[in-house]
Amino acid sequence: MKTNQKLLEVQTLGIWIFTTFLLLLSYIPSIVKDQPKYTSDYLKIDINKADELTLEKVPYIGEETAKLIIEDRSIRGYYKSVQELKWIKNFEKVKDYLKVEEENE
């Protein structure tokens, strides 16, 4: 009788430990977050390297604005900051899609 009682206690403890382990295992993905493959900065367009077609893919930049940016860049040289494009239409909406990489400076 005592043997059965001990066996039942060990089985109950084993089931409790196994259940706790499974619950912890299910929460691990929410605790340990994976780093995204790409940062938001990676997805931005470098205005010093982009060609006309690439610039046209940026929201709020059309064909004419892309041409003007390329022309301005060829006259003035590389941009040091996105703020140098304040002259374009919808700059406040566009600036979040653009960047200037440090190596261009």
C-alpha cells in the first residue's frame, strides 16, 4: 500500500513538473524576442545613391521630384543630411523614407 502511495506521489509530482515545463516553454517566444532581420533604417533609401527609378518608388515622390533631386545632387554634390531636401513638396511625409549614409560624407 505504501509503495502505491509513493508511486502515486512521484507520478503526480512528475505530471506537475512536466505541465509547468510545457507552460514555460510556451511563453519563451514572447519572453525572448527575435531581432528583426531589417531595421527601419535599412529599409530607407539613401538619397546619395538612389537613381531616379528608386526615388520614384518612395511614397510622395513622383517622376518630376525624382528628376529634380538627381539634378540638384549632381550640381551641389552629395547631401550631408536629409534636411537639405526641405525644398521638395511633401518633405515632412517623405523624410521618413530617406537617409544619408555616413560614408558619403
